[in-house]
Amino acid sequence: MLMGNNVFLRGLVLDDVNELFNYWNNKDFMNYSGRINPYSKEELINWIQATWKEREEKKAFTFAIIKINDKVIIGTIRLKIVNIISRRADISIGIFNPIFRDKGLGTESLKLLIDFAFNTMNFLSLELKVFTKNKRAVSCYEKLGFKKVGVRRKADFVDGEYLDDLVMDLLIEEWKNDK
Ligand SMILES: CC(C)(COP(=O)(O)OP(=O)(O)OC[C@H]1O[C@@H](n2cnc3c(N)ncnc32)[C@H](O)[C@@H]1OP(=O)(O)O)[C@@H](O)C(=O)NCCC(=O)NCCS
């Protein structure tokens, strides 16, 4: 478990399935990731179980984001190995309950995960992909020190339009946990 001031991160449990089912199948939320098909409960249960195996094998670390005061799951966050030799990993986050967005909780959750990635797991570089039009997410990542690597133009087709993908990265030497 990774403990912050307003949120903590814990592994997913099967009881999370109903919240994931309700929020991940929301069209607005699906558009942030570009997912087209809704999840069935069975798929989500399989996915939760797969996160346990990935964690055991140290291939990926997926957490539920829990708001401390309300004790509710508000999203998920994930760290996934890209290259173990160069110690590079990918991160992704989704605050799926919109009432908890724009309150600093995504930034706080990312700080916890980045700290875990660099200081516990000894990764050296983190990367992520975000649609250029997702200004809030880009601003959040820039605030944490992520730099723009480049743009894959018209890389995804989501909800009737072609979207550009922005790739961003953050090196350990650029990370100071005083942001
Ligand atoms: C992206 C996400 C993780 C950010 O977390 P959050 O808790 O909502 O964001 P925070 O409050 O920590 O920070 C957002 C920052 O973006 C800024 N922001 C918000 N809307 C903005 C906009 N349209 N343009 C520019 N900046 C914007 C906020 O002002 C804030 O900066 P500040 O702290 O300097 O004021 C969260 O909104 C989310 O999960 N959204 C839905 C799914 C998603 O987009 N996932 C990422 C896919 S790559």
C-alpha cells in the first residue's frame, strides 16, 4: 500500500468489480483511453486476477486509488515494465469518478506511483501516452516534470475523430519529490 495525504494506493480486489464496471463503461471515460468495447463483469474479474499475477511476476503493478476520507475507489493507476534491462516503465492513470477530478488527487496519486517506481523499484525512466487534446492530463504530467518526446499524428480513431498521441517521459534525475 502506498499512503498519501488524501489518497492511498492499494492492490485491486474482486469487490472493486462493480465500481470498475459502472465507471469504465461510461462513454466519456472510455474516450480518454480510446477503448471502444464495454467490459463485461467477467472480463473485469479476469483482469483483476491478471493484475495479481503480473504483480507476483513483477511485470506490472496496478493499484486502486482510494480517497482516504470517503473510503471509496476513485480510479486506478498502473506501472508496467517496458524494458527491464534499461529499467524503463510505462505509467497510466484514470480517475474514473468525475467528481474527484481537478482536485489534485491525480497529481498526488502519480507522485506516489513515481516515487515507488524510482525509489522502490529502481526504474530509471518512465513514459506515458496521452491524447494531445486531453489538456488536463498533459498539464498534470508537465507539472510533475514529464517532458514531451513527440507526437504520433492521427494515431487513434476515437468517437468519430482521429486523435494525435503525445508521448512523454520522465528521467529519475529529473524527479524531485518536492513538487
Ligand atoms: C488526468 C487526471 C489523472 C488528472 O488528475 P486530476 O486529479 O483530475 O488533476 P489534478 O487536479 O491533479 O491536476 C490537473 C491540472 O490540470 C489543470 N487543468 C485542468 N483542466 C485543464 C485544461 N483544460 N487545460 C489546461 N490545464 C487544465 C488544473 O488546473 C490542474 O493544474 P493546477 O494544479 O496547476 O491547477 C484525471 O483528470 C483523469 O483521470 N481524467 C480522466 C481519465 C484521463 O484523462 N486519464 C489520463 C489518460 S492519459
